[in-house]
Amino acid sequence: MRIRYLIIILFNIIAYSSNAINVSVATQMFRNTDQAYVEIYSRIISESVQYQIIDTSSQNSSSSIEYTILFKQGSAIVIADKYKIDSPISIEPKDFFDLKRYGLDDGEYAIELQYVDLNNISDTLSYAEIITVESKMDQVQVSDVLLMPEVDNNNDKYSFEKSGFYYEPLCFDLVGKEQKSLYMYIELYNYERILTDDFYIKYYPIDIDNVSTLDNTALPVYKKLSPDKCSAILLEYDCSNLASGNYEMFIEIHQKDKTLVTQVVKTFSVFHPLVDYKILYEGDSFFETSFVQFLDIETLDYSLKAIFPRIGNNMTEVLNQIISSEDIRSKRYYLFNYWNSFSNDPKAIYDKYMEVAKAIDLRYANNVGHGFESDRGYYFMKYGRPDNIVAVEDEPSAPPYEIWIYNYMPETQETNVRFLFYNPSLVANDFQLLHSTCRGERFNPRWEVDLYIDDNLGQNNNYLDARTTEDNFNRNARRYFSDM
């Protein structure tokens, strides 16, 4: 029904910056009795746009996007549209959606979309795609494949509706780490003369990152249909065992005698880190006899939480998922992989690390969680013991605070690094990181104002813009932080 020649997507599928507008765009071609029509779905990622507070009492805020749509044939503009997409008004920003439909005659079209953040008009996003609409009335045609992470029978959760079910499109065509099923919606056209008897649909994904291997095709799924119930078809595929990567989903229409009538292919991606770990260590005799096999689920969770400060930011979500999972084998995979990457004797280095973790757990324990999950415990496990600690508990103008000094930090290759923790709640061991000079950690230029916030005599007249307080013998943090 449609041939795609080029897709230019000016955004990153998985990681995005809060400084750049990010939109998941999906264009889907369908038909009605008169002509073809294209559906354009836009999902605006809330973290990537600016919100403005519209009600100071409730702290409700909103965002608005100016949306321009152009359909071109050659240099001629055949369809032009421009309007605003407004987010729901809420305290917590959420992704918001838009759907537009446009009827199209046969021919080739260049689609150009532009999104402008009206709260930051310098922030724009452009999208371009070329599509071909071609009617073939003498053969069975299949619509585009609409991918969905979930479907529902009522409209309590989703606002889009097709053939009696409610849904939202799969964001960036990416199957996420917790997604177990992939739903696909297609429509068949011109089938009445050819599909006169029961027929079946065969569908299966192919791993296009490993086209040279023999096992890159997953087991197919079959669905039997009758000609009177095939104009709108909803398919479900169990994707829980697919490894991370890029795939093509083949959907084939077969007559009862196995004759292939037609097929359609849809590309999608998968992010399943737990499956990746299982595949990585499947049949690994070293793993099967390693120390992690003797750890129960409680010890595994404790050990995984203890290494949290040491992993990169790109793995925090994965580790959180593994900890919250009931899959004990995944926990063992992750813990083994982490320590095996450092040494040929992973148990020895694990034991030494856990000695420190248990000591820090006792030292900084509070009523919130483990001691190494508190701010001081976290940074001790991440960067090691500081070279010097200035602990202040008797300054009348401030809550208890500590300044940690690292002469040299190998992780960032910085010298004279400082951390300032304070305890505004006065609850035992409830110290929070207020400010640090370490690259990549919390940098708070107003740390002195925040530390002495309850000392009215010390605040500068221009409180909103101030970064320091008035000098006084009862306010020593700036001297300790700068001179030690």
C-alpha cells in the first residue's frame, strides 16, 4: 500500500536532553471506502519541553507546542496545517499526544513536520518523510502496522480508539524493559475475491542486527481468520524473551493451502537488559559454579544495593529493575557480571567490598534505608574514604554539617574536591548533600544561603539572588570550605 523511501528523525530514540524538544512521531496509512488517509501521531516527551505555572496556589502548570504540517508534491504544497498542542494542566508533567488524519490521493508526498516549544521558541524539532500512496484494487492490500505496548477495552487509560479497543502508539517503536507483549493492528483491503475461505496470518520477528546467524528468526505465531472477520485485525506477540536490538516483524497472509497472498514488514527495537544477561551467561560453567549461586534472594538484593553507587548512570534503571524483580537468576547474573569484570577471582573482591559496605551500613544507618543508601554512605562507597572530614555540630546559626575533603579523586582526576552535607531535619544520620565541587555531582551556588536559611540576621537584603551570607563568627562554613 505504501513505500517508504526515507525517514529523517531529528531526535534520539532512547536518550534525550531536557534542553531539546523531543517527540515520538508515527505516521500510519489506512483506507476508507473513498481513499487512503494518513494518521500522524505525535507524543511530546514532557521532560523535553518547558512548563509554565498557571496557578501559584495549586502549582499547576502547562506546556504548549506550535505544530506545523506540510504535504508537498514536488515544489507544490497540497496540504498545510498549523495549530497548538496543549498539555493537560497538572502539577506533575506527563507526556501528551496529538492525532491528525488527512485524506490522500495516489501519488508521492513529502511530509514535513515542525514542533516549536512556545515557552521557549528557540527550541524546535523538524521531521521529514516521503511516502507513496498506491491503490492496487486487483490484489489484497495491507495497511501500515500500528504498534502498541498495551490495549484496553475502555477509555479510562487511553484516548485513541480503533475497532472497539483503546490504545496509544508504541513510543519511538521501542519495546521497553518491562514490556512483555507487543500488540499490532492492521487492516486488509480488496480481499473479498481472493480470501473466500478461511485463511491464516503468520507473524514472526527477525533480528536484523544478526542477519548472518541461523537463529535470528524467532518462532512464528499463527492466527486463523475467516473472510467475514478480517477487515480489522489485532495481533499480539510475546516479546518477553527477545534480546535488546533491532528487529523486523514479518506479517504474512496465507491461504488455507499455505499460498502466500501478501506480507508487510514493520521495524521496531527492543531494550531488554535482563534477557541480555541471561543470554550472556547461559551455559557458562564458571557462572554456574560461582559464589553467587550460594546467595539467597535477600543477600543478593543487599549486595546489589551496595554496588549501586559504583555503577554508571546509564545502568541505574536496569539495576533498579533487577532489584525489584523476583527473578533470582537475573540478580545472580548481574552481580556475577559486575564483579567478574574486575577480577578473575570475583568472590575475593566481592567479599572485601561487602566488608566495607556492611561497616558503612552500620556507620550511617537511619530509618530510611541502608547506611550506604544515605547521602554520606553513597558517596563514601562511590569515591572512598575522604582525606579529611570537618564535622560541625555546635554552630548556633546552622544545623549540623560536615565537609568532606578529597585531595585527589581518581574517578574524575580532580584535586581538592569538597562535599558539604547537612542535617536540616536533625534526625539521626539524616545528612543530605547540599553542595559539591566534584564534577557531575550536585553543584549549588546558594549552598551558604541554604545552610543558614534559619539565621535571619545573616541573610543579605537581596535574598532571591544572594549566594552568600553576612560574615560572622557564628557562621564558619565558608571558611572551612575554602581554607581547609
